[in-house]
Amino acid sequence: MKLIDEILTFNEQFVEEKQYEEFTTTKFPNKRMVLLTCMDTRLVELLPRAMNLRNGDVKIVKNAGALVTHPFGSIMRSLLVAVYELQAEEVLIIGHHDCGMSGMKPDHIMESMRKRGKSEAALDTITYSGVDVREWLKGFDNVEDSVAHSVKMVKKHPLMPNDVPVHGLVIDPRTGKLDVVVNGYDDVKFI
Ligand SMILES: [Zn+2]
């Protein structure tokens, strides 16, 4: 059975049996926070469980590496929407050890693109359009530094309210252990 058929078959039964009932909640986070973390498969269930988070507790934004790379990209917009419109009062950025974005080699990805049929001309066109693909695909060397950098981007963002604590943490994808990189309460201007 194809993946999507498998999902749809399961889904039909899920709805039929009203299994959704135990997940009923609102769009506002009970724990008043928004969390940015990595799309890593190991964190799908482990991270919420390790943090005692259940459906309805938190807004979660994910991308590769838990990175805030652009001050006006979709990640930053999501965090701002969570704060201004959805009652999130604190921001948590959670990177993890052994992340795929750590030490990622742009040249390796570009080689894979070529193997999958992306032409040199296509890559050239992007480059000549002013996009530095290598830079865009670059990950990070050190997860603590990366988390601290993302915290700074969010904390110093001109549209982020000053009284919102922005915390930085790193999680172990095997044990779920959290380590604090930046304690957002140390740097909050309470109004
Ligand atoms: Zn990751």
C-alpha cells in the first residue's frame, strides 16, 4: 500500500471511532509559550514528552536545525504571530545534539541535486540571480552557538516585545535531557 493510502485508511478509522476526542483543545497554548525546534524524527514524540507538553499546551514551529536565519522570514513571522495573536508569553528555541544541520556540507547537497537531475545551468541561474546557494544551505558548526545566535535574533528583533523572555536550550535526542544555553529571564525588561 502506498504511504498516503495507508494514512488515509487509518484516518478514516480514526475519525470514525472519534479518537480525536481526547485531543480536543483550543488554539491558545495552555502553557503560554511558543517553541522553535528541529524537524528531527527523534524529537517528534520525545521532545513533548520530555518537557511534559500535551496537545494544547504549546505552539510549535519546526524547521531544519531550529534556526532563525532571516529576520523577516516565515519562522520569525510565526513567532511574532504566536506572541501577538495567540497568547504566547515566552519563546523557547531548542536545538539538539547530533543535528543533521550540524556540519552540513553545501557542496554535498549540491552534488545530490546534480545527481537528481538539477542542471548546472539551473544552479548558475540561481547564483546569477543573486542567491548564494552555498550560504543558504549552510548549517552550523556548534549547536550551542547556533541556539544562542537564534535567541539573539529573536530577542533583538525590532517587533518582538521587550518583556518576552527568549530561552535557548539543547536537547539530547536519545535521552531527552535538556540543557539551558540562554536563560531568557536573565535578560528581560519587565514592564
Ligand atoms: Zn536537527
